[in-house]
Amino acid sequence: MNSLVATIYVNPVTGNDANAGSRLAPLKTITRAVQGVKSKHPATIQLAPGTYSAASGEKFPLIIPQGVSLVGNESNQGQEIVISGSGEYNSPTFGWQNITLLLLEDTSLLGTTVINSIVKGTGVWIESTNPTLANNTFTNCGREGLFVSGNAKPAIIDNLIIQNNAGGIVFSRNSKGEILRNTFQKNGLGLAISDTAAPLVANNQLNHNQIAIALSRETRPILRNNLVENNPLGGLLINGNAIPDLGNSQHPAGNTFRDNGDFDIQNITTNKLLSAGNLVNPVRVRGLIEFVATADEKVENSRIFPDINGHWAAEFTETLVKKGWMTGLEDGTFAPNAPINRAQFATVIAQAFQVQTKNQIPNFRDIAKDFWAAPAIAATVSAGFLNGFPDETFRPNLNVTKCQAISAIANGLKLRGNNPDVISIYSDRAQIPKDTIQAIAIATQNLLVVNHPQKEQLEPLRDITCAEVATLIYQGLVTQGILKPIISPYIVTPPADIVSFTDVAGHWAEIFIRSLASLNLSNGFADSSYQPNQPMTRAEYAELVAAAFHPAAKRGIADFVDIPPESPTYQAVRLAASGGFVGGFSDRTFRPHQNVQRLQVIVSLVSGLGLSVAKTKPNNLEKYSDFNLIPQSARAAVISATIQNIIVNYPDIQQIQPSRDATRGEVAAMVYQALVAIGRVPKRNSPYIVS
């Protein structure tokens, strides 16, 4: 496969279509650039600022060939790169149309502004192809900004769709694809979905449209984590036989509908629809809609054991009990301070971590096949959580000590750490058995250890209590991204000063770097340096967020062509990408050696962690002297990150510098602050944290 991608430069002001199309001798028109692309050869057409119109020599519609990327300026959503015009196109599914652009297979439209101002004009037409449209502005179109038809599967991401007469985006026929993180404003219909179309619509903001979302015919879209507010005529309108996926008891949808004109949701079909995990006032809902409690909401309604009210581990315990991973006693109590034996411990592990038997295990002389805990014992031994004794016994009724329990979870989850010195935090570290020192050090670095009442006292040889097991299991589930962190003063945090780098002493980000390193989340180089002022690559960033957040998969992803399975970053990149922290490019590359920018880090952390965006006035951004450099599509994320104290600016706290490459020190600081925001680590003091 030819990996070379030709780049053709176009400048509507200084270019000439007789030129070669190089950086120094650009073409004048996109029309000429498209003609110069070899059939089915990938190419990039790089656009200079200016207006591309009939007046500059363009012939519409512009048909972008297979494999071609039309690239403007993604950092500001193409504000100064305008493609404006209209031409006739005969659609196989809708007949003659007036369009600006037609995107063929595997094309990309990045960082442009598209306008089709004639009465029935469409900005971009997508017919049974799979293009990527990212960081564009679609505006002032006589009909709609984008029209998707046939069997198309586009990715429409991070665009501004504003002031289009009839609609922002229309999905029709059997089209699917993804509509992610876009802003819809001041359109007739923000998003219209019809026929049998079934796109994923997630993390979008729709406001000040006449109606935000209109569904009709047999459409089956999936709606997740969208903010629908302040649309004068209504929020979500459901017509025909449309059945949107608005969540179920196991999968809350997370949409917010509020402050819309006549209704927030109106179902005028005869179908009874389900709504689960959405923020909406039932008074503002019309039609047949049943509100279903989600699993998390059901947890809130579960009863609490009387003997854990006010207990220091109550929140950890209640969560595990209500999820069915631990149980109480027949008398209705939990007995939080009682010891736990090896059979009971194996059962809790097997249930909480869903452990399955993988390998052949020894037959223990004291475990009959019909013993109540035999399956759990088999599974946990097979998975490496527990072991038997040299005399081929398991001793199910033997109580578990703290060091044994901590070691079991660290070993079974195959957690990693690299600094045994972290156990210096424990005043009774001399009591830790030698064969468990490494596991306890790893557990400490991964924040598994919870000590009450004194964090510095491990008591490794004491029998562990049921409440302590609950906290240990809970913290283990946090490392796997299964549960959200609980803030507790008893979670042991490794001291930051145990990690030494040759070049961070006195550095403004020293406390953040040392804190991450003490948790084994970030490493330096072979020469013991950290290089805090050097830029961080996309691969390094993916490794850091994968280690720090253990994100659960939110989406399926294909392999990136430049990250082979044998690459040392393969697993981390896949984990970060499926968790929503990072993404690839339209040519299916990840570009691991490309540097990550400051704004990309901020948006990534807000998006990946699913942090809510507060309803905040735009002038909150004015604390940044360079806020005008922040693209419109990223401003909500920046506001959220500011509220959560994630943004760290050095040396000038008032300058966000969104498009500058982020340094390793800056990324360490903001990732640490994101961990603070989710309650995973304690706060650190720094004059450069924006608040």
C-alpha cells in the first residue's frame, strides 16, 4: 500500500490554476485541485484563507473524490475559509438538488465554512458514502446545512451548524453514522431524522433552533448525552412510527431537555416510548412516554443496613450490597466490623469482578465439589487472586488478613507499580511479610489501600473486616473503570516526594509530576529525567489517560493503520480511544508521534470523563485574555474544565494558549487536576490552577 499522501495547495487570492499546486505556487481553485487528483489515490487539498466561490473561479457543485481530504483551519472551525456557491446534482434517492459539495467515499471535510444561500440550497450532500466532517461551520444555507441519504455512514464531529433556514442536518433513507459533539443553533429544525435512518446522536448541544430534533417515519436513532435547551417551539418531536432510543434500565441515556418552548419531549405516535436516565421534567413531556428507573437510580432506593449508618465505610459498603456483590446477614444487619473467611472472600471477588474459571486448578482436599463456595474458589484461584496451601488444602474457614486481602486484589487485577519505597508511608511497615511487600506497594500506588482510623497504620497481620473488604473491592473496581471514585479521608495516597527526577526540582509543575509518578501513572526517561518542558506526543498522552482513568469502552473502534498490534502503545491507544479520550483521523491513522495541543487535552479530559457542562454565561471565558482563540465548539468544554479547576496555565494564568503544543509538565498538571475533579486524588496547591 502506498503510504504517501499528496498535498495540493490552493489560495483563492494569490493562486493561479496554471501553477503546480505547491506551497509556494498554489492553485487558485478547488475545482482545479480536484481535477489534479489521481483516481483513488489519497490526497490532501490544503486551503488558504479566503472565499472560494464562482467569483474566484469555482464550478459548483464541488465533487470531492474518493480518499481526498479538503482541509482548512480546524482550530477555528474554518472561520476565514469560506466555500460559497451552488450547483445542480441529480441524487439517486431525491432527484435534482442544489448543493455546494458532494462528498464521495472516504473523504474528509475539515476546518471550512460552507454556505449555500439560494432558496433551496444544501451545503453538503452525502449519498451512500462514509465521509468525515469535523470542525467545520455550516451556515446560511437556504434549506439545510447537510443532507445525508441512501446507505451513508458519515462521521459528523465537532461542527458548528448555525442559521440554516430549514434545518441544520437531515438524515434520511437508510443512513446511519455518528453525529457527535456538534453545536446546533438558530436553525429551523436543528436535526431532522426520517425514513429508516438510525444514526448515533451523542454529546451534541442544540439551542435556539425552532425545534431541536424532529423524528418521523420509521427512524430509530440512538440519543445519548445531548443538551437540548432554549428551543422556542420545542425540544424533541417524535412523529410517524419513529422509536428513538432514550435509554433503558441498564443503559441510561443521559440527555438533558430543559427550557424549550411548547414542550421538552412530544410523542405524537401511538408507540409507548421508554425514557431512562434523562434529565427532563415530566410536566414538560407529552404523549406516551414511560419513565424507567436505571440501575443507579434503583440503588438509591435500596434499604440501608441499620448497623452501617454513620460507619466510615458506609458508602463503599452500600454500593456493593445494592449491586448484589456483597450480602448482609439473615438478621438484617451487615456486621461491618466482623472478620471474613477465605470462602466468603472468594465469593465476593468472583461476584464483583465477574471472575470466570480460565485454567485447570488443583483439587483441594478440603473443598468438596458440592461445597457452596466451590465455584467461586475455583474461579478466583484460576484467575490468580487466591492460592491454596502446600498441603493441597484451601482452608475456606480461615480468616483473611489485611496483607493477604490487599495482595490478592493487586495480584488478581494484575496491577502494576514500580516503586517499593511507597510503603514508607506506613508506620508499621516492618510487620509487612516479605512475600507481600511488592503487592502492597503496587496496591498503594493504585490507591487500593484504605486505612481507618489512621491512614499511616496498615495493621497488615490483623484480620480484615467486612467493611474493609468492601472498600478494597470498591477501590479495585475503580481501577478497572467500573465504579466512580468515592472521596474518603482514609484512602492512602503515596507521598509525592518518594519519586526523584533530575530535572523537576523547582519546576512549576513539580508537585503534579511527582504525584502522578508516585501513583505509577507517569514515568520519566532512562536518564532519570522527566523533560517537563518538552511537548507530549499523542501516543504518550493516550498512555497517560489510559493509566490514569482506566476508561470503560464507550464506542467500538477499528485498528489504526499506524498502530500495529505489536506496538507497545497499541493497548493504551485502543483503551483511550474506545473510552472517548482520543480519536483518529479520516485516513484511519492515529499519528502517534504528533504532539498534542493544550485545547485538545482540555476537551479530551472533559469528554472522556463525561464531565457535565454547567449552564454558564459565555462571559466566564473572559478571564482568559486570549479567549477569542478558543473555537466555538470547544467553549462549553473549556467552561466545564474551568469550573472543575482542571485548567492549569503557566506562566500567565490568564492565557489559555489553546493551539500551542502541550508540554509534559502541563499535561501532568491537567491530568492530575482531572483526577482531583473526579475525587480520585487529593488537591495540590499551585498558583497556576485556574479557578
